Amino acid sequence: MLNSIQLLRALAAWLVVFHHYIQVVHGNNLSVPLSKALHMYGAIGVDLFFIISGFVIYLSVAGKNVTPGVFAVHRLARVVPAYWIFTFISAVILLNAPTFLPLTAFDPTFLLQSLLFIPAQNPSGIGPYPLLTVGWTLNYEMAFYSVFLLSFYFPKKLQLLMVAIGLFLLCKFISRLGGDLAFYGNKIIYEFLFGILIAIAYKKGWVQKTPSLVAVAVILVAIGMIIFYGQVSHNPLKSGLPCAMILFAAVSLERFSPGSGLISRLGDWSYSTYLCHVLVMCSMMKIQELLNFHDAVTFALTIAGILVVSYSSFRWIEKPISTLVKKNSKSYTATLPTA
């Protein structure tokens, strides 16, 4: 995995963590400038995740002998096990303490829909969010993987076009069938294409030729765009384009990116971090209520808890399952780990 991608994965995950901390623990009521900024802009970590996903998914198959079956198995092995485990944990908690987790509720049919990545209305009334609410992004991820999978059945030179057409049909036509399928009408789904385009440019060597000063300027312009547009709305142009610019520039600065170390580990753990952080926050809030901890202590314990759970999930769920699947997929020759 490119060090720059690991850095961005860690950044994306922790932006979402801090955004939700302000939202869940403090109800968006903090007046500190940094807290206000995280409330307004932290959700952009989702847009960054989608663009990274498009980038890595394309590179994982470009020029390699990857069959549709192998691609599907790898994607499922990467996403499903940890998501199911944290979803089941949430379900057990809700069955025993219905108010423990905010803005979600248990229902057997709804649990099944959540596990199968089928958009459905949360019984709590918040909208089409699965039982593990952060999983709404995974419903888009799985839709993207499905479209990408179908593109294997077309000539390689048409793959990007087929993915673009597939996402367009999903957003413009499938979503109009009504009901919960309207979920797919969100244009955020186009952000995967930004990542694919950058991956194509990277394969051709164009990204690497970007002068360092130009790359730094691109990052500054992208940050300026994010600030200018204000509250993150997951709009492909207002949020997606600046994130794509940051990804492009970061990859072009790969030689300056930190190698193995904490950043790399945070990148490895980023998926588990994303899945577990709300559960950890809610647990620490209950502990604070019982022991009357100071807010600073609760914050420190929350961060420590997220790190421990993220590491444990990666170490004992994500990594061994992915390793096992790769060993049994002889036709998979990717040189980059999966997203």
C-alpha cells in the first residue's frame, strides 16, 4: 500500500471519529473553534474514503489476472466479517439496552436487511441508515463493487466507461423505482469515479510527474474550497472534487510520506476504526455517567478505546480472513492490498 494512501485512510477515519464525537458526546454544542470546524467539515472523511476506494480498487485489478469471482470473494472478505460482527454486537446491545446507542433501533427484518446491505428505513425514524448506522456508506461501497464487478464482462478498454454508466443508471434510474431504492439517488456515488481516474493517471505515470510545489498548491486550493463551501454535504463537486485533488497531490508527494510506523498502522486499522468508534463512544459516555469523569478523561479514554478495538479487530478479524482468502485465490496477483 502506498504510504500516502495509508496517511489519507487514517486521516479520513479520524476526521469522521472526531466529527461524531462532537455530535454524539457533545450534541454539536461546543464553542471551541476546532470543535466547530470538526462539526462542519469532519464528515468529509466519508468523501475521501470513497475516492480512496475507487483509486485502490482500480489499481488492485489493473493489468492483473483477476477473475470476477476472485474480485467478489476478496471484496466480501474485506468488508463483510468485521461489519457483521459489529452489527451483531450492536443488535445484542439494543436488545438488552434499547437506549444505549443513539438514533438506531432493533428489528429482526431490519437486522437482516442491514447485514445484506439492503437500504431500509431505520426503525428509529432517522432514515435509510442500517442498524450500525455508519454502515450507510457500505451500502454505497457494495453497490460500487457490484457495478465494478459487472464491468469485468466488457473489454478492458471499456471498463471505466461501463463503471460510469453503471453508477449513472443506479443513481438516475434505479433510484427512481421508489421506496428505499431512492437511497441510491445520492450523487456521492459518483465520487468513486474520481478515484478511478486518479488511479489511471497514476498507472500512466502522470501523477508522479507533478512538481512538489504544484502538489502543495493543489492541497491548499482544495482546503480553501472545502472551507469556502462550508458545511459538508457530500456533493461530488463541493466535497468530492477537493478530496480528489488532495488524493492526487498526496500520491504525487509519495516520496515525502512517512513509511512504516503509527501512520501506517492507523491506515491499516481505519476500516475497523470507522466501524467501532460510535460503539466505543457510547460505552465511554455510560462510564462517564457512572464514575463522573471529567470530559477530558472521557475523551482520552474514548480515543484509547477506539485504538484498542481497532487494532484488535484488524489483528483478529480483518487480517487473518483477508490473508486466508488471498492464499486460496491463486489467480489474484495484486501488488497492492485491498482498500
